Amino acid sequence: MTDIIIKYYNLKKMHLFAGVVLAYLIIIWLSKKTLINEIVFYNTFSEQLTFERSMKLFEDLKRYSWIEYVFAPIMLLIKILLVSLVLYVGVFLFDIQNKVSPGSVFRIVIASEVVFILASLFKFIWFYFFAGNYTLNDLSFFYPLSLINFFRRDEVNSFWIFPLQIINVFQFIYILSLSYGMNKTCEVERSDTEKIVLSTYLPAMVIWVALIMFLSIDTLSL
């Protein structure tokens, strides 16, 4: 099993990225095809719009849904590049750049993205089989195995939603995956890879969460 995991981390970067993008696009397509329909859309906007207006809005959004398929790979690449950059700062701080190349960090970050693919798949399965009657707000509020699930939507202010979503089991597994990948593919001590990830990725994530919260508060105040 360990050999299979190591081979996965050592796949070519383009093959890994293509596989991750394809998986995300399939989940997006499945979600749009099965989770977001006329009934869900009307349930979401029934208090603001008539049935005819909500259906027209639904058709308009469907017409422009291709935009998400175009931007999803771009946003994913930007995310992977930023995480790779943050981690490589840690590589310099611990002076192990002779063992860890930028390309290897980039490859490990792409490979670790499979954790969030599983989270998206888990979310799809939950709403497809178990959620029952739901709205678009429920879809955006829910994140599997996260702190947000201990609250109802009316109990949480908007600017707290993202922080409560991002504290989840999959995030913890992702951190372990980054550390494990560097340990097994770059021959760096596990203790060093853990220090690199914890001293770079975690602070960057805290800054990102704080920025999102600030923007949410600023938006609400307008």
C-alpha cells in the first residue's frame, strides 16, 4: 500500500493536475445536473421571486454555467501555486532546498488535492442521498466533517461561516498529506516536513481566513 501511495506522489505533474481538474469538473457537472434543479432553485427564492421569475433566473444561470468550467481549473492552479510557494518558503527557512526542489513541492501539493476532491464527493453524496429538501443556501453552508455542522444556518453570522467550514477533518488530512509527501518523495525527516508545513501553511491559512472574514464584514457593512 505504501509503495502505491509513493508512486502516486511521484506521478508526472501534468498527469496529476489533469486528473485533479477532471475529477473536479465531473463533480461540478454532477452537482449541477442532479443537485441544483428547478425545485431547489424555487425553494431558495420563493420568498423573493415568483415561480416564473425564479425559473427564468434558473435558465439564465444554466446558460452561463460554462463559465464555472473555465474558471475552475484556473482557480485551482492559482491555489496550488500559492500553497507551493508558501511551503517552499519553509524549505528555505529550514535550509533543505538541496533536497527539496520547487517542482517536487508543486507535485506534492497537486497530489494532496485529492483530499479535497474526496470532501467534494462526500458533500455530493450527502445531498444526493440524505439531505432531503434543501436550498442553495444549504448547499453553500454545509461542509463535510467540519465545525459548521454543529450549528444551524440561522445561528451563524455570515462572516463566521468560512472559518467554521475550513476547520474540518479533510483540512487535517491535507496537512498530513503534504508532510507525508515531502517525507517519502524528498527523503526529508518526517519531523522536518511537519515543521515546514505547520510553520508555513497554517499561518498562511489563518491569514487567508482573516482576509475572507474582513471582506465579509466589509461587504455586510455596505
